[in-house]
Amino acid sequence: MKKVEPKKSLSEQTYNIIKESITSGNLSDGESLPEEKLAKKLGVSRTPLRDALNRLAAEGLVVQKQGAPSEVAGFSKERSLEYMELRKLLEVYNIEKIIGSVTEDVINELEKNLEDQLLAIKQGTYNDFIDQDRQFHLLLASVNQNSELRKVIHRMNTGVNRAFILLSKTVVQSAEEAYDEHLEIFEVIKEKDIETAKVKMNVHLDNVKERFLRYGT
């Protein structure tokens, strides 16, 4: 595991180092994360370490326990498939509701997001890619006027509900395919082609499931 560098946010660096160790498999599912030992290994105090662990717990990558060290989270195949089913129902419906309301500003945001996805793939920074992947879906949800639907889609794309994609180690193998599918969705959204956009989103989320079953189990 790396040590943090001076003159940078210790909490941010600590978070990034531990996250990378989890998603690369250097830290295994269920592995204990004792604060004293981990802080010494990273060369930081407990305060930035706790900040990092809290953030990772909010993302579903770490499980915090009362009176015991945090642990690296695992994932349940069955529960993960349930979340994917819900995402499919919500996000295909969302496309139908928002496509007529997508403004030029949203198109520009989506285009920039796709550029960032591609850059992350080229640089091999797959944690960045998964953040941009999530943001792509949240940008589409942000157009919806139904605040409750926006909240549910956000919840399905954040924290433990999406952590399985990282924990199942599927990102490296599937990032390029996911990017291509996002690009296809974007192109038909620009054309305001509702039916094709729904089909493309449906296919994309089916493929997310298929890749999870192919690579992650």
C-alpha cells in the first residue's frame, strides 16, 4: 500500500489509497482495517484515516462496526441483481419522461462527462471511470421534475447499492463497453428519439447485468 504525499489533503489521499487497494483486490472482502495499524502503514494520524473510512463506508466499500475495526465490504450476488432490476425499471422510465426536456446545457454536461469517461479509460484510472459512469446516470435523472424519482435513482446509483460494481472487480474488463453504450444513449437523446433511447438504456442495463455475471461471479 502507498504512503500519502505531503502538501496534499491527507483525508483525500488516504481515501484514494484505501479505495484503490480495495478495488484492486489488495485488500480482500471481509479484511479487517484496524485504525492504529493502518494509520502507521499509511503514515497518517487517525483523523484523516477516520474521515477516509467514513467516506468509504458511505460508498458501501467499507463496513463500520461498533467497538470493532472496520472491514472491507463484500457483496451479495442476489441483492446486487435485485438492485440492477430496480435500476432498469427506473432509468428506462426516466428516459421516457425527460427526453423532451433535455436542454443544450444538459447535452454539453453529458458530452463533457463522456470525454471524462474516455480519459479515465485511456489513463487506466478506473475508480475515476466508475465515478463518471455514475454521474452520467445522475445527470439524466437530474432533468426529471419528479423529485422523489430523482432521489430514488440517486440512491440506486450511490453507496452500497452500486458498490458491487467495484467490489466484483468488473470495471477493468467492462469500462470500454459501458462507455460505448453511454455514447449510443447520448446520441439518440440528442435526436430526442424516445423509443430508441429507451431501447438503448434497456440494452445497456441488461449488459451491466451480463458483465457482472460474466466477470464478477
